[in-house]
Amino acid sequence: MATAGSAVGLGNIWKFPYIAGENGGGAFLIVYLICVLIFGLPLLMTEFIIGKKSGKSAFGAFQALRKNKKWQWLSWCCMLTAIIIMGFYFVVTGWCFHYVVAAVTHSFKGLDTGAFSEHFTSLVNNGGSMFAYSLLAVLLTAIVLWFDVNKGIERMSKILMPLLLLMMVLMAGRVLMLPDSNIGMKFFFQADFLKINPQTVLAAMGQSFFSLSIGMGAIITYGAYMPANQNISATSLQVVVLDTLVAVFAGLIIFPAVFAFGVDPAEGPQLVFVVLPAIFEQMSFAWFSGILFFGLLCVAAVTSTISLMEVAVAFLTEATEKTKHPLNRHKSVLVISAIVLVMVAFNGISLTNDGTWLCWEGKNFFDWSDMLSANIFMPLNAFAMALFVGWFMDKKDVRNQFGKQDSWLYRIGAIYLPLVRFLIPLAILAIFLNGLGIL
Ligand code: TRP
């Protein structure tokens, strides 16, 4: 449940629709589903195996399994990735908080998508207000980690996350009754294979990593907490199914609405923030639906920020443990929060009109963080982790993680090993080099 909480977040509801929209809809969906199956599932298992076998977080895991420090660099890459992701993730979480407030104060009543677009533009141009909302999100996350109330949050999200899914089903039902919704359905479900190009494939692979929280050591940490009798393949499969279900539902809601309201599906990060308020205007109990949905979205976002920040905090605590200046959990929470706030400020400023100095090659700092983390850092970290388990861990140890000998689960191990030894690293590398135009 905790891993599902980490996986289901803004990646599914905010990022998936906008990336799919930018990459041709149906063609992207097919490639995405393939990536989830051939990369997502085995790589989720890979991180679980590293964590469960070592009993350590991303900082100590590789070291513990190899009994030397040669793999320490990979821990640092995970940490760097966490910091980059948090920089923009907290900004978007801040937007969600803002939208709860806007929904409560009735700011959307009677407006059309043009006005929603303006609303969004004025939000991102008000750097101070944006920072305040992100600060709120950082504070909430830091408080949870400070008081170690993860358990309470998990219990709460066990009720709230199914509620979010239920709400999404209702919204999908409403959206499908809109005029022209069939155009959106076609866009999302009809694959035009001519639209698939190397960039689409790279984007789909990156999105599958991001959505499943793979390639950053988060799942390693969760694996370390896994009870010995818990089955890795079954858990991974459940997480993958749930996460993918939420993403597909998000697409099912957004795309019919996009076409019904005449919005451009390739609008970028603002897509869902323009379309969602328009959907609520069409629903019964518009005011209440908007508040409820954005509220639940905030919960989904915060269960993910908790997992992101936990990786960095655990890392810092363990990394400084044996030094002259050890940082305990509380100090680590403070240091990481401070670093994250600096990143948040850069991300936020780069979105405003005064942020042109934070733009390179037509992309701002926010876009770069978003793109670099998913399309470069996470695939490379996952690539290294696959090689680590495939080539540097004891084969028997790996296979024993799958279950009792001769059980059918144990046999999955026989398929898994060649995948992480050969197919996955080679495929990641090929997609990566191809997508960047190097191959
Ligand atoms: N998977 C989350 C989402 O879809 C984001 C996330 C949380 C994440 N923890 C992570 C991504 C760790 C990478 C690594 O919103």
C-alpha cells in the first residue's frame, strides 16, 4: 500500500495526460503500456530485491550487498535525482493546493477554458504566491517526516485513495456524455503508429519510470521495510496494475474533455489545470466536486512527496552517520527542506515572466528538471541497478527472493534474470541513445 501511495501521484494525473497529449495520444498509450510491462514490472522487482536483501536504504544498499564502496556513486546519483524531482514536484503540488483554495472560493464559477488558462497563467506569474503554496507543501511533508507519522498517513490514504479512484470513475462517466467526447476517445485509444518516433519512445519509457517511482532508490528503501514473507512479484504486479489504472483513467477523463472544450492536447504542463475546472463546471454539485477532487489530488501528491523526501532524508542521515558532523533525522529534515526550497524557488522563478535568465534552448528550468529527471537520470539509474542485480549479485540470492523452490513464483525468477542481465539494459540504452539522437 505504501509503495502504491508513492507511485500514484501527480505523475498519473498531471504528467501522464500532458505527456500523452504532447506525444500523439493513442500511439503514446501503446508504447507506454509496453514500457510498463517490459521495464516497469521487472525494475520494480529489481529495486525491491536490492532493498529487501540488503535491508538498507539507497545510501547503504549497494555497499552492503557488495561489501565494498565501488557502487557508492549510484547512491549519489539517486540522491541527485531526488533533489531535482522534488524541485518541480513541490511546485506542482503547490498548484494543487492553490486550486483547492480557488475551488473553495468559487473562483471558477461560470468561466470558460480561456479564462481557466488565464487563471493558470496569472498563478505561475505570481512567483510569491506560488512559492507560498509550495512552501506549505514542503512544510506539510517535513512535518510528517519530522514526527515520523508515516503510519498515520498510510492509514488515512487507504481510505482516501480509493475515494480518489471512485471520484475519477464518476468524472469519466460525466465527461463521456459531453458532446464530441468521442473525438477525445479516438485520440487516446486509437494508435496511429506513424506518430511513434524515438522521442515518443523515450518519453514513454521515462514516464513509466517516473510514474512507478523507479530509478531513484525510493523502492529500495521500501523494499528494506518489506516483511520476509512478502512476495516481491505479487506486490510489484499489484502496484503496476493500480498505478496504470489511475493513469489510464486520468487520460479517459482529460482527453474527451480536451476535445469537447476545444483545448489543445499538446498544451504542456498546464493541460489538466485548464481542463479539470471546466469539467467540474459541467458536473452536478460543481462546487463540492471541485473541492473534493483537488483535495484528494493534494493527498495523492503529498503521499508521493513524503516518499521522495524520505529517500533524501534517510540518505543524509546514513551518509553523515560516521562522520564528524552526524545529522540526525530532525537535522536532516531541516537541511533537505532548505535545499528543496532553493530548488523550488529556481523552478518557480523560471516559470514567471522575469525568469528568462533561467531558460536554455527554449526550455525553462522547470521543463528541464521535469525532462532531465524522467528521460535521463531515472533511466540511467535504473540501467545501473539492473546491471547490479543481474551481474553483481549472487544469482541464487536473487532467485530465492522470488519464493520457495519449485513454486511457480520461483520460476518467474528464471525469466527475470535474463531480462535484467541483457534485455533491459540493452533496451534502455538503445531507447536512450536513439531518443537523444545519438544512435
Ligand atoms: N511516482 C510518483 C508520481 O507518479 C512520483 C514519485 C514519488 C517518484 N516518489 C518517487 C518518482 C520516487 C520517482 C521516484 O507522482
